[in-house]
Amino acid sequence: MRSLLLLPLLLASCAELMKVPTIRPKRVKKTAEGGGGSLGGGFVTGLGFEKPAEGDAIATGDAPVQAAGYLPTSVKEGEVKIQGYVLPSDDTITWSDEENPEADIAFDPAFTEVKKPKGAWLDSYAEAKQLSARSGKPLLIWFTRNGQSPSPLCKTLKREVFDLSDFKSWSKENTVRLKIDLAGGGSRGPGGEMGDSETRQRGYLDGLKKKYRVLGLPAVVLESPASGVLDQYRGYKKESSSEYLGQLKNTVLTHEHNYAVWKRKMSAKGYRSWKGKNEQVIFAKLLRYNKGDLLLVEPSGKKVRTKETQLSKVDRAWIEAAKARRKT
């Protein structure tokens, strides 16, 4: 009788153990009303702006904005005041990056042209990171060394795992592959000294080694575009291809579950998938809209400027529906 009573508890415990673990994204405290599902004079939600008092509307040029957390499509000098702060005019704002504060942001020409990878393995870290973020696929980074003193174990890993048809078909469908050659390259001077380009490249490669804690070769890292490093595989044991590939596949399966959870949470904050006429998809939130011009921001913080005419019919219909809701 006692064993029958304990059976539901045992089943519940087993169910808990079989659950796929979730890597939880960092929580963002909401301090403004609205979930980003409307389109007024362009919008930014969750910025901590308080709702204006009755009759204290924020001028946008076309109509007043009454909801909290919303910004106008354009701002002139001294025109908009929120919580005692006067917003700077559009012509005084300079978009810049951390490395070069004086330079304007080179906005991504989204939905106009998709750069196709030249090979199975990418060699540009920035390009691979962007492709991973937009596809939702984890980034598979292979740190290796070619050149005059190649890594013997890297050659074995390539032959026993990466050259397998099973790995090639699986990784093409489920990952973004990036190969980092730590041997570097570049041209040397007449006396064999390193030139400026090689010095910069060596510094860049050393930075990646430090970032991913690469202490020996081969090193393989699986990184989620949503939650960071999923797992790292150091070294390789000969004739263990099945076990190695099985570990990679299991980690990616866990990522797919966690990424779906993360994406649902981000969607509740106003992020959605935008699709261009060229079939390119970007998961982003609309920051501003003005006469067919859109300013989007991806979860990574990367800003994208595009035009309504570059979007798919579904997205153009979404914008029109949002406009209609704003007018009612």
C-alpha cells in the first residue's frame, strides 16, 4: 500500500530529472507601460518614462502621444520634454560605436542583399556572429593551427569528425561554422619582422583566445546567440568520433529548446521576426517608424535601418494594421 502511495512522487521526480535545463536570460525590469505591440509615432518600450499627466501630451508633429514609454518619430530642438528632461533634436544626435566614438554607425543594409558564405567554414568572426544571431543557430567555433607547424590533433579531429558526411550534413542544417586559424597570416618585412597588419591580426587572435579561454588545440566552442557559451571541447581522443559528434548534437538540442524559450520571452518585449523580400530574416524590435523608414534594434543592440518597401507583404501588412490600431 505504501509503495502505491509513493509511486506518484517517484514519477514526478523522474519527470523533473528528464526536463531539458533552461539557460535563463537576464531579466529586464519593466518600468513603462505597453509591450511594443503598437505603432504610433515610432516607439521604444521599457525606457522608464512615466505616463504623462492628463492633458500633458507629448507633441509628435502629427498627433499627441498619450501612452507611456513612447517616443515621437522626429524631435526638434526644445520640442519634447519627458520627466523634466528635454530630448535632443535629431540633427544633434551622432550614432557611434565603442571603438570609434567619433564615427557614425554603419547601419546594416538589411533586406537588400544577403552575403553567401564562400565555404562550409566561415573565417570572419563578425560575419559568423551576425549569421548566428539572425538564424538562431549556435555558433560552432573551431580553433586550430595551420601554417608551418600545424596541430597534429587538429588534423586528426578534421579527418575523423569534420570530414564525415554525417557531420557535414548535420552541422550545415543546425549550426554556423567558424574556423579560427591561430597561426595567423599577413606579410612580413625583409628581415622577417611582423608588419602592421600581422601585428593587428595577432592581437585580434590573442583576444579571441582569451575571450574563449583557449589553452590548447584543438578547441571547439558552441555558443548560443541568446545565452553565450554552451559548451567547450578541449583536445580530441583518437577514434572517438561517434562520442564526440554525439556530444555536439546533444548540446545543440538543448540549445534549440532554450532558444525557443528565450525567443518567446523576447517576443513579449516587442521583438519579432522581420522578413525581407530577399528572404532574409531579422529578429528585432522596432525603435522608430517615419514615412516608410524603419529603425530596428536586434537583441545584441545592433541597430538596423531599412525601408518599408524592402519588407515582405506580411510585415507591410503588420505595419498597416499597427497604424490603424494607433488611430483608433
